[in-house]
Amino acid sequence: MAIGAARSRWIGAAGWGAALAPLALLAADAAAHRLGANPIEAVLNRLGFWTLTFLALSLAPTPLQRWTGLAWPLRLRRRLGVAAFAYAALHLSWYLGVDQFFDLEVVVADVVKRPFITVGFAALLVLLPLAVTSTDGWVRRLGFARWKALHRLAYAAALLGVVHFAWRVKADRLKPTLFAVVIGVLLLARLGPGPRRAQAGRGSP
Amino acid sequence: MARWRPDIGDAEATPEGLWLRRRDFLKLGAAGALSLAWPERPAAGEPVGATLPVTKREALAGGEAPTPWEDVTSYNNFYELGTDKADPAARAGTLRPRPWTVTIDGEVKKPLTLDVDALIKRFPLEERVYRMRCVEAWSMVIPWVGFPLGDLLRQVEPTSRARFVAFQTLLDPAQLPGQRRAVIDWPYVEGLRIDEATHPLTLLAVGLHGRVLPGQNGAPLRLVVPWKYGFKGVKSIVRITLTERQPPTSWSRLAPSEYGFYGNVNPAVDHPRWSQARERRIGEFLKRKTLPFNGYPEVASLYAGLDPRSLY
């Protein structure tokens, strides 16, 4: 199965490439001074945008398989989820270390007092155990059924992420609404009849 | 220092052309790494547009240097030209600030409808360097060019019933395409108490950095009230109406729990969703403390006896 293994490696590499591309673009924009008058805010917003985007992308392979029978995107789910966690962690680190410059008093007050920050922080906490258990070793240790049940927490993280975004904007809710619609469709698509098993009996986790 | 000497030098092993290119490549790489580590802004965009004649200059921002033209004209909240900060500068081309008619009416003895340039000619232009504090917790220092609103109001002779001043932005989706989406109930409206409007700090601005106001900053005529949050500074004004009753204001109509009529800068009264205690001055890394009345304590007497918590 040399061809299968090569294809699998290629898909995996493409997954990591896709995960790193926004970060490379951000670095290029920073180097070329394309982040505008408030680069600290621009980086924070971009990292948040990519967190939600990768969360949505990680929820897409399952419905895609249901609708089209396409199985190979299932192999990318864990990578996309890990990417979402990585961007969320960078987003929080940027807020903590650059935007607030480690002013912990302010940060703690924000997390406690500002509902949109509380919700965003909760989303990251929900993603943490998923990132930790994202390895093959943890799939074996937990058993696939339990592992899968645990990783349904991704649904909660995506919803919390959308609420975090929606509660932050001042007036124009277009972008958070688009995320809500996309993520809502991807979650609702999981209800109803089971997966089409015609092409791929078992997708890798 | 002992150095390992190869039997054959780089220059001998590698064709000269490649060898030189390798150096360029290394230099390029080092420069790239440095520029990443210390992102220094390139020479800021030079001011553009017609120069305005200024008769008097006053620096009223604690001696701080003005925020560069490039930043003041590329990072804007002007939802009529798009809701992202970079949108107004990119889309300002649709706004045609000349010819432009302004109406001053309501509770006045001498209402006026006239061309904006005829209006501007009635007053000597002054430069005022003010702090500008946005409700989103960022700030700038802006050298405005304009004239005191009070001078205009005296010319139209308010009646005894005039207690407030209402302002209205142009309503024209062809010129302000952001008005095609009902993000806000268009047109944008703002208001001041008449004693706030006639305070000597309150300015009608027609320029900045010595040049005619660009579209994204609210051409041809906008309000500047330096002790209030930036959203009070209504842009591209077509109508100023003196009223007996407090006029509606756009943001307080949209979210009454978050924005009131006054919009006075106050570090002690948080926006319900974020702190107003500190702000990021554009161009600075660390946040700084926000000053009561944005550092213009001389206006405090306007609010004697009122609870500052009601003045958000």
C-alpha cells in the first residue's frame, strides 16, 4: 500500500501547511508593515479569526462525508482541531503578553467581569483537553468510543467562540453571524440519518 | 583566534557569480530577520490635499507630538464608509465633499443655508492640537484645523428656547455606501447641550495636519469635542439644528445601556463590555491611563451637580 501511505502523508502535510499558512501570512504582513496603525489589535483580531475558521473547518469533514461520501477530509480533522487550539492559545497569549503586557490584575478582572472575555476563556479551556488527547496514543488509551465522546466538546468550543466574537463587536454583527450560520449548519448536519458508508467504512479519527 | 583553514576556499569551489549571490542572500535573510524583530514603520505617508491658511495655533495635548498623518487618515471609524478601520480610507473616493450645502436652523433668529466654503470663509481658521479618545480604548493626538462652533452659533442668534444642538451627517447611499446596510439607523445623528456646544474647546473642523479634511475623517465639516469619546464627533455634517428638547443620538439609540447622550471621557465609568481605565495611544506599545475629561478638566464646571456616572 505504498501509494496509500504516500497519499496519506501528502494529505497530512497539506493539513499542516494549511494550518501554518495564516501564520506565515501574518508574519509577512508584519514585516511589510501591512497591519495598519494599530498592529497589536490587528494581530489579536486575526488570531481570533483563524481560531474560529479552523474550528469551523474541523467540523466540516463529518457532514462532508455524509453529504458526498468523501472520506479523506476525515484524516485532517485532528490537525485542523490542533490548529484551532494553537491559534486560540496564540490569541490568548497575545492578549495577555502584548495587548495587556502581563497586567494580571486587569486580565483577571476582564475574565471575571467581561462576559465576552469569560466566554472566550471558557472556549480555550474546553479546547485544552482536546489538544492534549489529540495523539494516537491517547486515542488508544481512551478507546475510540470514549475518545470520540470527549472530542464532541469541540461543538461547545465552537459555539462559545462564536458567542465571544458576537459579544465583542460594537454594531456590525455580519462576521459573527456568518460564523454562527456556518457552524450551526455543520452541527445540525450531524443530526438525522447516519453516515454514508458506501465509500469509506471507517474514517480515521 | 585559531581558524579552520580549508584547503580550498569558497571562492575557488563556487563560481564567483553564485558566491556573490550567496552573500546577498545572507544579507537579505539577516535584514528580513531584523525587520521582523524590530518592525520599524517606513517613512509615513506625507500629508496630501490643499493647505489651509491658519491664523492661530494652539497645542492643547500636553505637549505631545501629533499622531502621523498616515495613521490619522488610515485608521477610522466612519461606518458610512465601511465598518473595518481600513475601510473609510479605501472607500472615501465615493464621497464628494465639494460642492456641499450646510443648513443651520431650528431655534435661531437667523437660519442659514449656504455652501460649505462660504461658511468656512466667515471665520478665521485655527489649528488646535487635541487628544482624541475613542470609546474603543485607543487614542490619537490630532492637529485639527477649524473654528469654534460657538462663533457660528452666535452668528445665527439662538432663541431663548434653544437648549440643545443637533447634528446630522449626509444621508446619501451613493456617496456613503455603508448606508446601504442598516448597521445604524441612518443618518448618523449627534447632539450637545448648548453650553457644551458654545464651550471654546468645541470645534467645527475642516482640516487636519494643515490640510483639507480627507473624506475618511469626515469631510468637509465635522464636530470635534475633545473631552468626549470620538463617536460624538459627527462627520460630514449637512445640518445643525438648535432644539428645545434633547435630540436623539445614534449610538445611544442603538445601544442605550452602553452609550448615553453625554459620552464624556471618564476612566472611572467602564463601557459595559470593556474597561475605560486605560487606552492605547496609536504608535505606542504600552497602554496609558485615561484622563478624566480626556485631560481637559476646565470643562468640569459644565457638569457641576450632575452624577459623573450618568454622563457616559
